[in-house]
Amino acid sequence: MTDGVPDTLYIPLAARIYSTERFPDYFRDDAALKLKDRIPKG
């Protein structure tokens, strides 16, 4: 993972993925799901 401001973009992306996977009837973001495997783990 890089250092600095770009790291903060992972937080909302992770939240959108989490919400989409757990609450698909209320929130769905297909673009976030497409990026799931591309975000760093760790």
C-alpha cells in the first residue's frame, strides 16, 4: 500500500464493498465489487 492521501480512498471503497455484500437489497455498487480483488490486503 502507498503512503498518504491515496490510502484514504480505500476506506470508502471497502465500505461500499462490505455494504453491497451484506445488504444487497438496500445498497448495490457493482463497480466496487469489480475492484474488490484489486485492492491491497493489509
